[in-house]
Amino acid sequence: MTRYEPWRGLALWGQEEETAALEVLRSRSLFRYYGPELLHRTDSFERELAELLEVPHTVAVSSGTAALACALIGLGIPEGAEVIMPAVTFVACANAVVWARGVPVFAEVDDTLTLDPVALAEKVSDRTWGVLPVHLNNAAADLDPILAVARRHDLVVLEDAAQAAGVRYRGRRAGSLGDAGAFSFQLEKNITAGEGGAVSVRDPLAHQRIVRYQDQGGQFTTARGESRAQAAEPFLGVNLRMTELTAALLRVQLGRLDPMLAHLRSVAAEVRAALPELHWRRLPDEEGSGGDLTFFLGSRLEARDRVAALTADGIPAHTLYQGQPVYSSPAIRAGRTPWGTRWGTPARCRDSEGLLGRSVTISLGATMTAADVRAVITALRG
Ligand SMILES: Cc1ncc(COP(=O)(O)O)c(C=O)c1O
């Protein structure tokens, strides 16, 4: 048993979510494009998310993985093109690149636990098409130097903001600085409906392609507005549509986002300030962060023991991704995709392996009280 719930958006679910869900159920119109009494909740969610992010377009889809794949496909990734991503991330990043027929390439992270811009520049080759920086655990990646490398080599930038909805980097929201951004609304995320995702995108043609791709190539979207014959660049798609029920829940959750991030940020700042002797993860923008409590110890063994001790004290602690870089997955190591073997064993990122293995992360919860914060500080003082 942990002494507080480590959930983010889910911890705040209440009457408003129930009412929003009930309205959709009573309308019997759970499909976003038509129904007996369509409430257009998905259209509204897309508009509200775009306003929050200050981007021209967003597209709601069924998951964060779908959002990544839609963005890559919408931005026109060529077959076999390489996309550079950090060695420390969730496997969905590699999976989405494979889905879009690209090849994932892994680069070192630095003490921000996000993509190291120097390592990124070293990995760029004539096969590189894009870069996929990941905003890990509610802290933004250091985007300015990453964007500079991308500009120098004419690379597409897709931000993975699955774990950082609402977080800011130098005043702008994660997912709004590159060519596109991807968000997840899975159960652990800042705003959640259990599952769900969204793409933010600047270019109108890429936006149009994403809208069509997630809807069987424009099964219902083109039927509503332009005719299929008029559609520029028609191409086949799949079904990755968001349901009205999901969007209704997410609209309520979106309204809770900024106060929740402010709370998490103040909790993290208080704990970090109380323990300046710990080697905290560097946050490229502490002000804009949504709060993260990750620190590094001297060895893997020390980190494992500290996680065990914190857990015994009821504090939800873990080492991110069990201390394993994303390429340690047997399928990635073997280059095995659903379409056959596509690459050889990726080069190891030993600095990232070291940092990740020696790290300890305490999960923050949206409903943490002052007593919970004191308990975390006491447990960390050990
Ligand atoms: C960094 C990152 N990218 C992508 C995803 C994929 O999101 P989903 O689980 O909604 O497909 C996740 C989900 O955990 C994630 O953490």
C-alpha cells in the first residue's frame, strides 16, 4: 500500500466526469461523425486542446501510439527513413516508427534524462529523416539545442509529449514547438480517459492527411465536407478514431490540467529544496515543468536498495523502465518487425544505461497533501 495515490488526472475524477459521460450515453451518439443526437464532443476537444497548445490544428485519435504513427505518416516519412529518439523512452516510440515503415535509431540522453543534443548531432546520417524528442515524466526536453540540430540538417521534429501534457518549455507548451506533437490519455497520464491520444500539427496539408489517415482515408471526414473526388492526395488509412465518450471525459480533464500541474510542481520544488544534497535530474525548464522527482545514486545496487526502502515506507518509488533502455527489448535488438527483420543490433548508449540504472523516481500524485510531502521528505532523509 502506498500512502497516497500516484495517479495524475485519474486522481481528480469526480462528478463532472460522470455527468459528461452520462450526457454522451443518453445522446446514444458515441461515434464522432454521426448519430441520433450528436454532441460533437470530439470536435470540441480538438478545438480546446489546440487553443491550450496555441497550435493551428489537433487531431484526436485512439492512443498515444496512434498519435505518433499518424504524425509520422501525415508529415510524410519515406519508407526506410531513420528517426532518432532517446535511448530512455517507452517502447511505443520505436513501435510507431516501425508502423510508419521507418527505422528507429537510439541516441544518448544527458542528465536531463532527455535527448542529448550533442549525441543527436553525432547520430545524424544521410538516412535520417526526423527526430523524436521525448518529454519524460512531466519535464520538458531541452528543445532549443535539439531544434537547432534539426534545422541544421533539415530534419522533421515530432515531440513526444505523451507524459507531459500541459508542461511548458520557455513559455510554450510541450508538443507545440516542433512540426508535430503526440499526446497520450492512457490511465497514468496528466489527463486521462483510460485510453486516447492526440496529434498537434502546424502544416495544413499534414493535418489533412492525419485527419484522413485515422478515418480509413477519409471515410466520414470527406463525406462531411469535400467530396472524395475533390480530396487532394487521397490515400488509404485505418480506423484510429476517438469516441465521443472519451472526448467528453477529456474535455473535463483538460479543465483540471493547469491547477494540477501547478500542484505537482510545487510539491516537487518543496521536496527538492528540502534535500539539496541529492543529485537531482536536471530540468531544462523548472518553472514550466509539471513536477518530477528523479535523482541519481552512485550505483544500480544503491538505486535498487533505495527504491526498496522507499517502497517499504509507503512511498511510490521505482527506477524508470526497470533501468532498461528502450533498445533492450528483444524485438528491437533483433530488428524484428511484423514485416521481417529490418535492422541489425542497435549500438548501445552506455551513458544512458548508467544514468537510468542509477536513477530513482518517486511518483507524484495529484491529491498529495502537505502531510504526504512531509512523509516523502522524511523517507528520503532515510
Ligand atoms: C513516452 C511515451 N510515448 C508514447 C506512449 C504511448 O501512448 P499510448 O499508451 O496511449 O499508446 C506512451 C505511453 O505510455 C509514452 O509514455
